[in-house]
Amino acid sequence: MRARSFFISTLKEAPADADVVSQQYMIRAGMIKKLAAGVYTYMPMGLRTIRKIEGIIRDEMNRAGAIELLMPIVQPAELWQESGRWEKYGDELLRFKDRHDRDFVIQPTSEEVITDVARQEIKSWRQLPVNFYHIQTKFRDERRPRFGVMRGREFTMKDAYSFDRDEAGAAKSYDTMYDAYCKIFNRLGLMFRAVRADTGAIGGSRSHEFQVIANTGEDVIAYCPESDYAANIELAEASSLLAGREAATETMEKRATPGKEKCEDVAEYLGIPFTKSVKSVVLAADRTNEKGEPLPAKIVLVLLRADHELNDVKAGHIPELKEGFRFATDKEIEAAFGSKPGYLGPVGLGEDVAVYADLTVADMSDFCCGANEEGFHYTGVNFGRDLPEPKAMDLRNVVEGDKSPDGAGELKLQRGIEVGHVFFLGTRYSEALNATYLDENGQPKVMQMGCYGIGVTRIAGAAIEQNHDDKGIIWPDAIAPFEVVICPMNYSKSEDVRNAAEKLYRELQAAGVDVILDDRDMRPGVMFADWELIGVPHRVVIGDRGLKTGEVEYAARRHLDEKVMVKVDEALDFI
Ligand code: ATP
Ligand code: MG
Ligand code: MG
Ligand code: MG
């Protein structure tokens, strides 16, 4: 590629609303352009990186035996109603109507559609196992789109879905994907960690997140350097709260109305994971009169910890609520509380809870309010039934220096960016959509499923968070928009320089190197600054002075001050 025939557009300053380095550099380097909150155009420079990320993912998915298809972005509501997620997904699901007044969604993920494909196409045990994937645009109406492509609303995800005859088969499919993910993130050139993740109400231990290590990450990971133990702290914290149950009860008794259930109990009862990502959950209980006729939904409010986003909770991590309960719609919330759901925003300590309690007491009943051992307040609702004891979890407290649950050493904490997620689904969707196959004895059986996501566009941001300096991006070779840039000095004036640059350019191209020749004829300082910002990992500078002794200058983007003079004839081999 020649710079003149390409499109390069760099900026000196990042816009004021760019809040992390990756976002600032991607905008300044002309890789992305903001269209609306969380919605970006991938400019030519950025698209090259995205395509390379997709290429590596596609390659490893194919190697692992997954089969590519392409499911629509627009999906009919009926399938989502069938799975129950139409009600449960909440505001992150973008819904709209067509001209015939039929409901549709823009897919945030594709479990429903793929299960619909499977139930039509897979008839016999002979067709299993099978793993379908696609790389497709997603839309999640994130409450707080931020960090550029890392938490966009429109973004690209690779999502795969495995179908197996039984749990053992599904476990194997899961392991195959886990291994493929390790290969993918290695090839992408990223420092990452696979960590145990919260399986929420699905239960079981089979859920791992792939976390790119970076200080700006939104997640916190507990890991043990002496072993391969690692977990997302969301999970660890949940258990630490359970471990600290007695202390919590004590604190609570000081403040709470006696005799009422604690929020964790309510959460457990409803099948909501009591984790740090649970901020507040508004539920509706469906009611009927004695004749079985529907009554207006009874709104109940469960308020948990105050850290993350409501939509995280609504978004699929809680596939099943207890029968009779569902998430309240925005309209219902407004009607019940007299304020828009946005009002349920940041929840702090005491006073806020009191507000909610007041609001809710008018509507409810039995209400309680308390605080856990960290002083976070929570409120819960007494459903008038016996609540089960929370299930024991296999994790301990996660203060740095604590003993690792596997006993191998002490735990350390670090921040990470979730770039991939593998999840054993069991029959959550296959049962709801009745996806069955006939086994060897001709008996219908429900398929066992797994789902596996990778945030293609988020990876670009995560790679930058991990690889940058004060001049700009330092791309890992595999996903750099270009691997090598040739910077000729006085390209138009010096024939020697031009000839040497053109020759090296042709040689590198012939050798299959993704090279760009900067023929823009710019002042050296401006030209260097551009490529340092864009982050091309290898740079060759060709000037008259070097050519006098038959040399060009090479520098790696990561070590710009370690310049090496290389013989012109050896430049190709050297690079
Ligand atoms: P998060 O916890 O960051 O909200 P998630 O757990 O909701 O992510 P999954 O449903 O597991 O996301 O989706 C699979 C992958 O898609 C994630 O691991 C992440 O890499 C990517 N992803 C999810 N949400 C976004 C987003 N808003 N913008 C960009 N990528 C995203
Ligand atoms: Mg999310
Ligand atoms: Mg997550
Ligand atoms: Mg996830």
C-alpha cells in the first residue's frame, strides 16, 4: 500500500469525551470516528486491524471444527418470546416495529436464532456434535457506552454455539473452544488470563472469561501465581459475601427491620447471582385472581450492591427467574414508582435506600432494608415463603495475599478487560425452543448447548490499553494495520531515496509483508509522529545520508531509541 492511495487522517488532540487511552489514540490515529454514543465508523486504518482480528479468530474457529454461517442482525420478537428473553433482557435489547406493527430486535447475541436453526435442521444423533459460529454486528443499548469500541452499543462479536447429544459431549465441545480461545489470544499477541466466571443461575462451574490484562480494565481478577487458579472477582466477591454471612447478619440486625429476609436470600430465591454486578433489579410478579384472570403485575424491588449496571443483570446472565416473576418493563416501573427507570441510577449508601424503601413500601408490604459487612445497603422483599439456604460456593475471600482456594499459594489481584467468554448452557434454550434429536433408540432427546463469544472490536481497544506509550499505539504485529512502514526522506526530490524506497517496498511486498510506503512527501517530524501514533510496529527510514554508506535505518516501534543501521541489501532479511 502507498500512503497516497490510502486514507490517512490523524489528529493532534483527542476529543474531550475520549476517556481512555485506546479511545483517544484510535480517534487520533484516524481508526474510528464517532457517529453517536457507542456507535462508530471504522475508518480504513481501523478496519484493517478489525479484519486481521477477525481473520485470526475465523482461522482458529475453523481449525477447531466450528462451521461458519451468518445469522441476521434483525430478528423477529417471536423467537425471543419463546425463549423468555423478550421479557427478561431489559433495556439493553433494542426493539422496534416494522410497517406491519410486528416486533423485532437487533440482535445482542443469537442463541434463539441458532436454536431455531438447530431444531429444524438437526434430526438425528448422527448430526451431532456440531458447532456453528458467525462474526456479526451486535447491538446492545448499553446504559453507559464508553471507552470507545470497548463498550460500544454497536459492535462486532464472534459468537459460536455448540450442540451435543449429552453433557459429556457438551463438556468436550466446551474444552475445544477453551483451547481455541487460548490459541486465538496468543496469536493476537495479547497478555491474557482465562478466569473462572460467574455462571449465575445456570449453575455449574463451566464458564470462563478471557481477560486481557490492563490497568484500565473494568473487571478485577484474583489469581494465584503458583498455580493456574484465576477467577473473576465478581464470582469471588459473591462467595466472600456468603463467607462473611455472619458478620453481615450482625450488621444487618443493627439496622434492619427484624424478621425479614436479607437481599442475598431474596436474590438466591429468585435465582439472581448476588454479585458485584447486581445493582438493582426491579421485578414484576405476575398475579391472577381466584378465577385465574390476570391482575395488574405486582412490582417488587430488589436492591443489591451498588457497583455495576442494571443491564448487566438483565442481560442474559440470569436466564431463569422463579416462576411468576419477570423483570418489570420500563412502563410498569414508571407507573409504580412515578419516576422513569433511569431514576434507579447510582445507588449509594443509606439515604438512597431509604428513598427506595419509601417508594416501595407504598406498593408493598413486607419490606426490609439492611447493609452488608462492607456497608453497602440493600433492601429486599419478603415473599412470604421459606427461602432456601444459599448454595455454598467454592471460593474464599479475595483480599490480596489470601490463600488461593487450591492451596497453591497466595492470591494476587489485577485488572482485566473481558474479551471472550465461554459458557456451558445445558438445555436452557433447547428446552424452551424444543430443540430435540432422535437418539440411537429413536427416542427424542433435548440437545445440550454451549455458547462462546469474542468481542472482535473490543479486542482492538484492549490491545491498545495493553500496548501503548506517550507517542501512540504499539500494535502487536498480528493485528497492526500495517506491519512495516517505509519512511523516505525527500521522496520527491531525491531520486536515490525514491529508488531505494521503491525497491525495498517491492521486495517486502513480494515477501508477503504487509508494508506501507509513505510517499506523501511530508516533513520527517510530522511523518514520524503519524506512524508513531498509528503504531506500525516496524519502521524503515531511508535518507540520502544513510544511502551514501549503503544503509537504511530500522527501528521497532516499541524501542524507538534503539535505531539500527542496516545495509540496503540486507534490509529485507533483517526485517
Ligand atoms: P461485559 O461484562 O463487558 O458487559 P458481557 O459479559 O455482557 O460483557 P458477553 O455477553 O459475554 O458480554 O459477550 C461476549 C463478548 O462480547 C464479551 O466477552 C466482550 O468481549 C464483547 N462485548 C460485550 N459487550 C460489549 C460491548 N458493549 N462493546 C464491545 N464488546 C462487547
Ligand atoms: Mg454486558
Ligand atoms: Mg461480563
Ligand atoms: Mg460475558
